[in-house]
Amino acid sequence: MAKFLTNREENYAQWYNDLVIKADLAENSVVRGCMVIKPYGYAIWEKIQAELDRKFKATGHVNAYFPIFIPKSFFSKEAKHVEGFAKECAIVTHYRLMKDESGNGLIVDPSAKLEEELIVRPTSETIIWNSYKNWIQSYRDLPILINQWANVVRWEMRTRLFLRTTEFLWQEGHTAHATREEAVEETERMLGVYSDFAENFMALPVIKGYKSENERFAGAIDTYTIEALMQDGKALQAGTSHFLGQNFAKAFDVQFTDKTGKLDYVWATSWGLSTRVIGALIMAHSDNNGLVLPPRLAPIQVVIIPIYKNSEQLETISAAARKIMSALEVRGISVKYDDRDNNKPGWKFANYELKGVPVRIAIGPRDIENSTVEVARRDTLEKEIIPMNGIEAHIAGLLDDIQKNIYFKASEFRKTNTFYADKWDDFVNLLDNQGGFIMAHWDGTSETEEKIKEETKATIRCIPFDSPDEDGKCIYSGKPSKRRVLFARSY
Amino acid sequence: MAKFLTNREENYAQWYNDLVIKADLAENSVVRGCMVIKPYGYAIWEKIQAELDRKFKATGHVNAYFPIFIPKSFFSKEAKHVEGFAKECAIVTHYRLMKDESGNGLIVDPSAKLEEELIVRPTSETIIWNSYKNWIQSYRDLPILINQWANVVRWEMRTRLFLRTTEFLWQEGHTAHATREEAVEETERMLGVYSDFAENFMALPVIKGYKSENERFAGAIDTYTIEALMQDGKALQAGTSHFLGQNFAKAFDVQFTDKTGKLDYVWATSWGLSTRVIGALIMAHSDNNGLVLPPRLAPIQVVIIPIYKNSEQLETISAAARKIMSALEVRGISVKYDDRDNNKPGWKFANYELKGVPVRIAIGPRDIENSTVEVARRDTLEKEIIPMNGIEAHIAGLLDDIQKNIYFKASEFRKTNTFYADKWDDFVNLLDNQGGFIMAHWDGTSETEEKIKEETKATIRCIPFDSPDEDGKCIYSGKPSKRRVLFARSY
């Protein structure tokens, strides 16, 4: 087998980067921190989009589009939002270039300076609530359930393909409600959509919970999150849903008349999931041979490779392959038949393993004689000989098995890498030598959380929804605590 | 009928603007020239995207994503491109804001100045060809057939909703080929995709042709276009496909080894279609009652409205309506049942006419008795009473009829508004008093074209592919000409 990648156990970060590049998912662009999402990587994003969009619409949402530029002054309107988002950002100050008279090239036309600078959106609450102000007068105008598919820009200092890039793609939902209860319900509903998507499509078990105050979205009353565990023992936040209370309605003066005729501020939520989850998808399941993609998000679910010595053999094999292809396509399974003659079967095998194609079918002259094919599954690398007759039902079942098995493996990994720590030394030891999720008691103060972060680089990933009541003592301060929270180092 | 709109015959521009606003398609945002695409307008864009994306994939293309920012220097690399695109644009000069120490608010941090300014993409040839440089070594790496769905920014001075906005949404295809022939073929193929889409989905007859040198894409050897006629007699360019020759390959030094081992520059095409076509869709078909949407692009194809006096009646009607709904949905027809009790049927009728829903079904107590419904078509405003039994087949046929009829109407309009002019006075008269497409002779020089534009505001929309050879004299200069070209005033 060709070795494309740095060994995962030797250098996880390098393995990840190699994988993204070699599997043709994305690459760095000439623009600092901005990536090019290549067709194979983008095809995964399209599958993510299609499923999420379906789920959003099934829960009553519609899509819309708001401007990419936000006037600078908007960021100052919500007191906490400004702290979180108005710092590192792309700032448009001018709107015209002109020829450099002293030589060749272009310079900024100094006379084309904007009166107020525009910020390339890092998130759209402000520009959207400024619009909602004109859309909402009465309770009859509510709820507004809007989602936007968009690019956003945050001027990150240290970037990594998919995981943290200056520009990234995402969806951001922004909803407006007449009551607090309804908005809280929406916040929960959308976290449910994300966790359902993560578990059933990304094959990624996640822990649902609240963010601590330190880790909350800037401007939110409450941030709900789904947290996943990567194979190097670090956590990754895969999606967040925010209950914004009346903060943005107050900042942009969005009031409505309720059923009793009383004027009140509108209640809000926002929720987002980005191309970052492709990083999670890669890191959670892949191995030293390359990507391992869950079938439900794999752009190619099955690849068929002919093994032949001459063109007559190829012809017979191709006829059989095409029959299998159409039988699979009828079932909605995406298939590629790779009969290119510039690479040997062995190279192709390795290449599709690298690309994480869940099922490989190989057909040789012997298979034709016996009416069989060789079927290999990417997750376990197991091979078996299967009769051609009824192959489509077998493959459909196999894809389901693979989806389940990838999820099962990730769940088992998380199980063996979730720890309960009650002593500070154990806590530090676990973080330094083992990684993983650590359930520990915390006294509930931001001060303690910050100290823990300073000393260990671990943060509170969330306060799990299902964390049971339990009396204990804070792992750091020793002060009383009522429940355990989830600590980890994270991406 | 409620009058929502300025009369189309009185003030076409105002009618258009009213329509966009009142039908809830889009609105101006607080950011100069940037629009908010509201859910109903965005739903039309989603239908456009879905169909085009399907067509692109069926012709072998894949999607990818390139950075929104382009280094300033890239624009100077292609000699003509710089003239067309590097003038009015959004320029990012800084990447950090800081608190204004003298008061409240935020100011640009002067220490966070970019070494090289970044331009928000007005089109992506330069950044994409800079990437292709690393992707292409040999003929085996070709062709590259990539499309991108993205937002772009051009700093327009005069903007109009959908038709010309500072930020707009579009798709841009960027392909790379080993031979000139293949690239020309691709340019033609994609114009074919656009014209097929315009005619069969937008119900918009278009004329395919070449752009004159003046009107060509900056950096193209040849620009192909589809030109449509609006109801006010002005032309609108609905999509363009560019044969770029080796211009961008030379500008970014993209060479490949061909089959014979010889090094050559890569051949390129690009092609794009934007949210502007929503403006065309509106202007081509709509009337004083509101939008007229071709069924294939209508977010809601059928609306059902109950007419009742009490809740018992509503219950019986709702049961019948839901039966019809599911029968229609099985056929893939999108239906809305509007049983909201806060508006009267008359208001709803007018509102769905305004929104261009192709078919309206009204059901009252009398209909229940007779097992009938009232069916109204938006294009002709005709109504008929139809038996409930088998209604789904009737509606499916009716939607087809409406699609064809809207196309037919637009074709007839174009036919009666296409003129042949041989004298300058006639030419000017037609433009001033009639509008429409004018086929006239032209001497082939940019100079003449510019003079005609100066004197009449008309431009050469295209040199139609199917314009026959015909000896004549230039309408302006009297010099010899071999074929007629298409003149019009345009959006």
C-alpha cells in the first residue's frame, strides 16, 4: 500500500493536514488564512447542506439572504457582542482603485474613502435585527424563522484547514418570537436538529449541554452546544444554538404589540454550524490509510474497479459493472466506475481508501466466470466474495452496517476516553497523558474556570443537559458543587 | 381588487420597484446598494439554483469554493481584466478595530493595516487561475470543470433591486482545457445550458449571440450572451459565457505538457448567471396585479383558499382541501392551504395574485355540495369550475399550460417588438417611441458603436448566432456590412 500520510500516532496534527491535502479536500490559498475548498471537500459540504436544509425546512424555517457588509457602528449596539466580534475582522475602508501614476499597478484611491467603515460579517445578528425592526409590529408578524447560508470572515491569527479559517462557510439561523418560552423551545429544537444530524449523518456521538458564561456566544443569555471527541482526545464544538433573550431586540429597538395590546421587546435565537464540522468528520473517524467517511455523507458511496489484462476482459467486466451500477443507482446509491487506464488497480485501491469511499467493488476475469465480485469495506478493510446476483441489496445493507459501525466505534472510543476526576492531580494527569472528556466538579465561578484554563489549557466544554445532581467539591477550589461538568482540551 | 402597485403603463420603473417590495421579494438594506433578499425572493433563487446545479452536474461539472478576497496585485496581471474590474470595488485595508479612547464606539486600529490590500471578489478568474496553476501539470489533469456558487461585490453607483446591486449572488463556472476547440465547445455548451434554462424554466425567449468587442467581458476573447426583451422594450442580458483563450493562463503562468510532450498554455472559459435574472423574471411577465411566475420557478404553485361563514363549514372544506393537497403533492406540485382567519378571501385572492402564484383553488360550501372547486389561473386571470374528482390531473395539465402560455406571450411580445431598421431616422424613432429589439446593419467598428451609444443610448446587445448573411450598409456610417446585429437600450 502506498503511504500517503504521516502516521496518526506519531504526529496527529500533521496527519490531519496531510489527509486534508492528499485526499483533495482543501488547500491553503494565497490569501492568509483563507482556504480553497476543492471539489471533493465541497461535495461533502453539499451533502451536509442538503440534509441540514431539509431538516430546517421540516421544522418550519425558510432561507433568506442579508448583506455581507455590516456598518461598523452596529457592533457597538449590543454591549457584549462588541467584545466578542468587533475585534479581529476584515474592514472595508475604500471603494475604488486607481492607477499608480508613478509606475505600474494599482493603488487605493484616497478620495474614495467610506464615511463609515464596513465590516465583513463575522456573524449576522446585528444586520438581521436591524432588518427585523421593520418587519415586526405585532404578534401576528411572529415568529420569524429564517436561516441563511453564507460565508463569514473572522480574522484568525492561527488557522487550520476547515477547523479555523479566516473565511468559512456556514448556516446561521436567526429567529424572532413573541415569548421567552417559545424562543427557549426553538433554541432547544435546533440543538436537537444538530445533534440528530451529528449522530445519524456524521456518525459522531455528541454531548449536549449548556456553555458556561465564559464560553457563551457574545450577546447570548444561554448557549447550547454539541461537543464531540476527536481521536487525539481533544474536544470539538460541532454546533451551537443560542438563546439571545431580548438583547438584540433592545439593541435595535425591535418591539411588538402582543395579543393584549401591550408593547414588548421581541425574543430571539440564533444557531449555526459551519465547514468546521468537516474537520470534525475527518478527525473523528479517519485512520492511517486515509479518510473514513460515513456512507450518508460520502460523495461517492461505492467505487467499482475493473481488474483486467486486455481489452476483451475489460469489455466483459465493464458490462457487468454497468449492470451493477444501475442497480445501485436505482436504490439512490452513488457509484463511480473507475476504468481509467492510467493507473493500476493497486494504486486505485489505495487512492479510494485515502478518499474514504465506504465500499469498493473489484471485478476480475475470475469473478466474471463465477458471477461474483470482491467487496471491501473501508471502515474495517475487510473483504469478501459476494454473488453478483442480488448484489444491490447486499451493498445497501452493507452501507447501513458501515454507518452504524463507524458510529459505534466513535462511541466506544468516547466511552473509554471519558473519565471522572475528583482530585486535581488526577485531573492534570489525565489531561497531560490521556486526553479525553473529563467529568469533574466545578464551583460555578468564571474565576475558577479561567484559572483551570490557565494551568491546564482545558475548558468547560459544557454543562451536560443530562448530568445528574451530585454533591461534590470543585476540582480546583474545593468549594461545593451540585453537578459535574465536562472538561477537555479542545479545538 | 386592492391596488398595491403603481400602474405599469404610467411608470414602469416605479411599478417594478413597488412589485419587488410589495410581493416581499427583496428590500434595500442599510448598506448602500446591498439588498436583503427576503424569503419569498430567496425561494425563487433556490429554484433557479436547483435547476442550474442539476444542469451543470449533468454536463460534468463539480462545485468548489474559492476565497472571497483577492490580493490587489492580481487584478493588474491580466491587461484587460484590470480595466473592467479593478475600479469600483470594496477594498479591505485593515483587520482590527479598537475602542475609541476619546469616547464610545470603535475605530480602525491603525497598526492593523494589511501589507497588501484585499479586494472583495467582483469575479474570481484571478484567484481561481492562481490556484489552477498548482493543479495543472499535464494534459491528464485536464479538463477542470468547476462551478462556484458565491456572493460578489461591485461598487455600483446607481443600484436597483435585483437588477444592479453592490453585492449579488451568482454562480461562476471556471473551466480549463487542453485545446482551443474544447474550450470553445464548452463556452457554447454553457450558453446552451443558460438559454435552455431561460426558455424552459424562466419562460423567457432569448437571443443567443456574440458580444461586440466593446461589450465583451474584460479579459475574454469572445463573450456569448443570451438577451431577453422586457415589457418596457428594453433588453436584459440574462447570462454570459466567455471564451477566455489563453489570457488568464498566460497572466498566471499556467502551462501543461500535452500528449506530445510539448509545453503549452491552458485554454479557459468562464460563465455566470446571477440574482439579476430574478429581475428579468419579474419584468418579463408581471402585470398590474402583481407577479406572474412561471410554474417551474414558482415557490408555491397552487394555493387553496377556503370560503366559509362558520367553523363547521371550514371543517368540511379543510377536509376536502387536505385531500386535494396530498393528491397534488404526490405529483410533486407545491401547494399552500391558507386557512388563516385574519384575512378575508378577497384580500387573499389579491395577495396571491400579487405574489404570482400560478393557480388558485377556492372552495366554498356550494363547491362541497357539488363536489367542485373554483380554479383560477394567474396568467390569464380566468376562472372555471372543475370537479374535485381528478382535480390533480387537471391542475398538473393546467400548470403545463400556464408555463407554455407565459412563454408564448413573451414570444409574441418580442415578435411584435422586434424591428428591422435601415435608416438612421427610423432607428432613432423606434428607440424613442417604441423601444424593442432593432436589427440593423453595423460597420463592425467600436468607434461607430460608441457613437451610436452616445447619440441614442442603444448598444449592440449581440451579433445573433443565427443572423443570416446579408449585404447592407451601416445604419450610422453607411459603410458596408455583411449582417445585421441586435441593437436595444438595455438594463
